[in-house]
Amino acid sequence: MTHVTHVDAKEVLVIKNIRSTAGGLLRGRSLAAQFLVFQLFVVAVVLVAVAAVSVAQSEGEFRDVRGQRMIAVAENMASTPIVRERTEQTRADPFLARTLAPEVDRAVALSGASLAEILGPDGTVRASSDPSRVGARVDLGATRADEGRAWFGDTDIDGTHSLVGQVPILSTDGEVLAIASVSEAYPSVWGLLSGAGESLLVYLGLGAALGLLASWLLSRRIKRQTGGLEVAEIASLADHREALLHSIREGVIAVNGSGEITLLNDGAQELLDVTGPAVGRPVDSVGIDPAVVSLLTPGQESESAMDTVIATRTRVLALSRRPATSQGRRIGTVTTMRDSTELAALQGQLSSHKSVTDTLRAQAHEFANQLHTISGLVQLGEFDAVRDLVGTLTRRRAEISDAVTQRISDPAVAALLIAKTSLAAESGVALDLDPASHLAALDPALATDVITLLGNLIDNAVDVSVGSTPARVTVGIDDRDGLSILVSDTGPGVPEHLREAIFSRGVTSKPDVPGGRGIGLALVRLVTAQHGGTVEVADVPGGGARFEVRLKAATHA
């Protein structure tokens, strides 16, 4: 088993390949040699098939042409006067074979046949060009000559496959007196190939030579294109590639120019929540979040997308897309991704704490100014004015605190709202709490998430409301039927076509916002989804936007 680390993966891969394939190269043939042998086998099969067809055609041609020739020679021999005279004798002639020997020999000499014979109606050989066959018995089962008709066909003569032509010798009243039989042995396979013509042999030889040359050239080309790697090396490389890709924690997904997934490792499957088979399918058909799909299949693949943050419904992902090329030709894109959910959550909490810190800093500055005023009044001896100023400041702080704490019992959420009220006032925006709001003390974990939701929603609402008339943000919280959070502003609102996009990759509807913004609403949707809730955005009558978050039943302390 191969153990590979992310640091020395390449070196280990090369070393393991050399060790694992050295023995294979000594024991087996190379890929080029194996392909050459296979091609030679194919060429041999083709040549055998061509030869078999040629033999079959030559055999058929031989049967048709020579069969008619055998009948013609048999008819000529049967019409010879001495043959007819001798076969018409009713008494047995012991010298018949000797008398007719010249005629049967002449038939063989004139036709080039292998054997010429005179048979009796029962198949007995009366005269033959082969004297040893005189008196032998021939099977007339397939012939039609004993029925008075000329015939040619295949038969075995002394174990030799032969073509025979037979013609009956008839009496004046139509009786079969004898049978003139002329036969010729079928030529050998080589003879049939030769009979097909010398050009066929030339073509077969030329085809074999061209097949050998083409096989050799193709094997060389394959060896060049595979970089000299053999079968075992290619298989080892493929195994190591799969092992490395599927073992790394980061997600890797490759998409070709047609928008089909060509690679999806285990990390990408988990991060994108892909459960079924995805390789070979269009990227928009496997259930990937639309925001991720739009990045994986961009309009211009030549543009790289580095460290793009996308918030899906369950995760915050940091993706980097690069174009993929092979031999100078673009073949698609490769995108790597990592899970930034925890980092984004910590960033949101840090942002909330920073907001509180900024509020405290602003309040400290405000208190310093107030103390300076009080100090100046004391030095002037305006003690009545000091008493009136301190009373006014005390009442104002008490009103803000009472307005929140009477409706919000959770101390962390109440503190956030008080701090946000002061911070919004510094920006010239009034932050109001809906009088119908109600929130009991929450479980600490849930309170932390509610602070994240409220902090991001209020910060966005305050930012877009600055400069509007009136500049106001209204917050409503209700835990009597689940937990709902409502934040509305007097800003420009959210265009309808952006109402889904603002919850994904760093999108913001605020102009002139420096980089790094836009993650707040993504965190809102992520935290909401983790609690099984929903978040919606709508227009406010008269202008502005309203964000509504609904969670399941709140967990109280």
C-alpha cells in the first residue's frame, strides 16, 4: 500500500512507479509490442478470411466449369462406336476391359481428367483407365445417370474428393446399358488459390506487408503519445491520481467546455452536498447551489476567479477557478474549494463585537465631551445648569435602556440593541424597537446566533439609511410563535433580481463599499439555515427594504 503526503506526493509517486513497474518490464512485453502482436493477429485473421473466400469462390468456379467439361467428355466417350457396340452385347465379354482401354485412356488424355470408366447399370466397373478398379463396385446413390439423365457432382473415389460427370449409354428402347463416368480430383487449397490468379497472391502479400508496416507505425505512435509508459505504469499513475485527488481535504471539481463534470473528488461532493453520481452529467443537473453553478460555468472561461466567497444555504465556500488546457487547447475549468463556514461565523461574531466596541468608543467620546461641559459649568459656578444637564442625560439613557429591557429580557440581545441605538445615532439614523416586540431570556448558544443575525441586519440597514429622509431603522423581535426577527430601513431598497444573490458570494446592494463587505447577509442565511429557519426580503411601503428571519421555537434559558 502506498502512503503519500501532500508535501512529497510527486516524488513518492515517481519512486513507487519505478519500483512497481521494473519487474513488469522484464517479465512482459511493452505496450507497443502488445499492440503490434494484436494488430498482426488482426491482419492474419483478415488474410485467412480473404483466403477462405477466395478458396470458396475458386472451388465453386472449378465445380461449375469442370463439371460441364466432365459431362462433355463422358458424352463423347459414350458416343464412340466401339463403346456403344460393346455395351449393346447381351453376353458377357471377358475382354471388354481390354477392348475399351484405349477409349477410356483417350478420354483421360483429352480432358485432363483423373479417371475415366465404363460402369454397368449396377455400378460395376467394366472398363477403367485404372485397371486395378475393373470389377469394383461404385455407389450410384447420388447419381442420376442410372435414371437415363446426365449428371455431375461430388463423390469420393478411393478416399479422394473428386468431381465426377456421368452420362448414360441407352439402348434403342431407352434402357440404360451402361454409364460413362469421367472424374477429376479437386485441387488442393494452394492450387485453388493459384487458380484464383497470381494477382490474388500478390494482393494478399501486399496486404500483409502493409498491415505489418501500419501496425508497426501505429505502435510507435502510441508509444510516443503515452510518453513511453507501459500498461502497468499507466494503471499505476491512474490509481495514484485517484487516490491523491480523493484523499485531499479540499474539494476539486473539473468541468469541460460543454458544462459536464469530468472530475469530482470526495471533498467536493461533501462541500457541495452532491449525493448521487455526478461525473459525466451537466453541472446544473446534480443539485449544486445555483451560485456555485454560475461560477463553475462562467461565460468566459479564460478569466480566472481567485478566492471567490460563495455562501450556499449550509456553508460558506472559498473557491478558486482556473482554466484547464491540454497541448495548448482549452478543455474546461478546474475549481478548488475549501470550507470557510467556521471562519465566516467567527468573522461575523468578531464584526458584532467590533460594532459594540465602536459603540462604546463613541459613547466614551460622548461622555468625555459631556464631562468637559460639566467641568466648564462648575468652573463658571453654574450649578443649576449642571444639575439640569445631568438630569437630562440620565433621563435619556434611562429611556433608551427601559425601552429595550422592558421588551427584551435576554441581556446579551438587549445590550446589543442599546449599543446599536447609540451607534446609529452617531450616523444620524434613528433606531427604534417595535413596541410589540417580546423576547425572553435565551439559551446562550442561541443568543449568540441571534446577536449575529441582529448585528448584521442592523448594520446593513443603518448603512443604507444614512442620508435618507427620514433616516430610520425599525427592529421587531417576537418569540411567542417561534422566533421572528424583523428589520426594516428607509434606504433605496433591494432590486427584485438581487433578492437571492445578496445572500451569496459577497454581493452587496450598497454603493462604494470597500472589499470584504457583503458577507453579513450570507452569514444571516447560513445561521438561519442551521436553525431550520427562513430569511426573506421585501419592499417597505414608502421606500426601503424589510428583512424577516423566522426560526423554529426559541430555546429559552
